[in-house]
Amino acid sequence: MKELGIVDNLEGIQTTFQEIHNLILMCKYPDCKHINEKGCAVLDAMEKGTINKASLENYQKMLREQDRFQSTVAAQELNR
């Protein structure tokens, strides 16, 4: 995914994981982490087999990598 350049672009992650992104919009809580929350549309879809666990794990991994990337860029900006 890093090679695709989507780590530094939220829209790229949303496009790559469009099905998960659409489900996120239906979650009961806007700050849902999609881990164990009741009313999570993503977890419900995974339980029903609409999306697979590996896709959700990859999505969450990409978000973590994006957070690290943004933190690194922010730290570099502070050091200038």
C-alpha cells in the first residue's frame, strides 16, 4: 500500500476500502473504532460475512500507518 502512495492520502484509503468506508458511515457512533462497539455497522457486516476480517485488519493497519506518517511529517515540520 505504501507503494501506491495511499498512506498519506485519506481519500486513497477510502477509495481502496470503499465497502468498509460506506459501512463506517452507517455506524451508530461517529467515533466508532470498529473493534467491539455495539451498533458498529462494520463489525455487523463482518459477522454476516459481507466483508472479511482480513480486509478490516488491512484497513485498520493502513489508518495506523497513515497516523504514523502524519506524525512524522508534523515532527519534521517542527524541526525546520
